[in-house]
Amino acid sequence: MQLRLDHESDQRTDHESDTASPLSTVTVDAPARLHLGFLDPSGSLGRAFGSVGLTIDAPGTRITAQYIDHADHAGETQVTGAHADAQRERITHYLGLLHDAYGGPPVRIDVRRAPRAHAGLGSGTQLALGVGTAFVRLLGRTASTAELARLLGRGARSGIGTLGFDHGGLIVDSGSSARSGAHHEPHVPSILTRLPFPDAWRILLVDDTRQEGLHGNEERRALATLAPFPKELAAHLCHLVLMLVLPGIAEHDFDAFAKGISELQQTIGEYFAPAQGGVFSSPTVAAAINAAKAATQHRAGIGQTSWGPTGFAFVQNAQDAERALAAATDVTRGIAGVVCSVAAGSNRGASIHAVGLQRCHSGPA
């Protein structure tokens, strides 16, 4: 028997705790995401960060979990298909945490697909949640995405990856409050709003594979060197989101959305510029994105996702996407390692394909 569950907002109820008979195979497909900017990195009103983000239909993360056949192996957890030793070690670490929390026999995790790490597409969070969801489903257990994120150390600063895993679409999260300090357990930011992204709009993506975005200790050191984010700028970013970005999405007003995103990105990019070497971390990506904007007669919303190096240009339709892609490709022609592509928004979260299920429910992953 096969079951496919699509995690959309009306299907997830965090209070459910049903269990099911163990499965033989579970595959989780998690979407890639763009992090479109923080609202208040310094928490001038007591809530730090706050994020805007979007899930996209570019290749995301696909994880398959299976029980290990003890007749063929020594009963040790296995990781196959990992793109690098660091990814394999990370998954092995996650499996150790999951076994400690939920028990169960050793499993094999196969990485069928994953975006390039540290490129700004949310690969780390989607990898963790994909592994966690596949693991608990394989055991016939349930755990909310927020529970898995806390266990695996994801989503404390930005909730876009975790909330996008559940819901998809364009999301604004609450950031973290002062209560989330040393005396309180870290929690995933709450979802403030979620809007479906217009089907006709497209996103040009430009990735400079010669670089990686800041992460780990380097990211923490970089954040520590930045001056406090001015309260006035935080108010300006919130104003842009509330009065341009969200109305633009809700009313399919592309020009309002593009203006709001571009100004949000410019403002937050200037703040992070001392840590990442400019508004864009890759000058090559910056040149390609600006060429794409010019090719659409400056009717594009541009910026960089997270620490980059991937840059993006939102355009209104497929024809503008072709023009933007041609312009970006022309600028980067002959530069090895630069990848230009076009994606659309994705209005659905992760999906689960389970084999061997005897009894099922549609509760949280």
C-alpha cells in the first residue's frame, strides 16, 4: 500500500499524536527556499530578526529512509548518496539525536537530491527536516516540524525554512523574542502571514558556485562584528513589507512587490555589506542580476538570498524571465562556475511518500 501526504497548512494539526504501524520506506521531498531579508536584526522592540521568505520549485531536497537488512549488514546506521563528507557527517549526527529521542532500529538514509550547501537555498534546514520527518514516519511515530527543528538545532534565528517546510508560499515570521534567551528553550519563530505566490511570476536565480555563503562559526563572528541595526531602518523595512510586499502579493501588483523587495534587499544588504564584502557577496552575481533588471526595463525585484552567493530577480512573467536569463547568461559567459536558471514560486510544503503503511493519519510530520 502506498500513501502520499502533501503538507499544506490545512492538513497539519500540531496537537495530533496518533501513531501508525512502522513502514518499509519513506521518501520526503522538501522545497528549496529564498530568504528575502530580516526585518530587525538587533531586536529594537524586543524581537530579533523576523524574516520574509518564499519556497520555490527549484530542485529541493529528497530523502529516503529504509530499515537496514540485518542479514546483509552489521546493523549500523548508513548514509548513502551524500554529496560530501560534511553532509554525511551532518546526517549521521542528526540520526544520533533522533535515535536518542525516539529509539528504533538502525536505518539507511539515502540522499536522492539536495541543493548545493551554503548557497542561500536553505539546504541545511531542509536536509535536517527531511531526515527527521522520514525517520519518525518510518517508525510510525509523529512529531511536529517545530519539534524536529528544535531537536536538530534548526530554525532558531529564522523560521522561513521550517515554516516553508510545512506550508510553502510567501511567509513572514515573528523572529525570536527576548524570552528565547538563556533561561528559555529556543523555539521556531511563529508564522505571521502566509500568502500564495502568483503562478505567473518567475524568479531568475544566479549562483556563483566558486563561493559559499557565511555559515557556522564564520557567520556567528560576522554577526558579532556588525553595529546595532538602527531602529528607524527596522521600522522602514516593516513598512515596506506591510505596505508594498504583502499587498503586492495579495493583489498581484507586481510593481509594488518588486519595489518593496528591492528596497528591502538594498537596505539589509548595506547593513550586512561589511561582513560579506558588499550588498551582494559575489560581484559576478551582482553584475548578472543588475543586467537582468536592465533587460526587463528595470521592472524586477532583485537581491540576494540569505548570505548568498545566490542572487535573484523576480520578474512578472515567462517572457521577462527569458529576457532576464539571456542577459544574465550573456554577462557571465566564459566565467566557469556561474549557473543561471529560472524558477517559479511553490505554494506547497514538503510531501511524503510512504510504502508499507497499515494505518495512517494526516497529522504533523
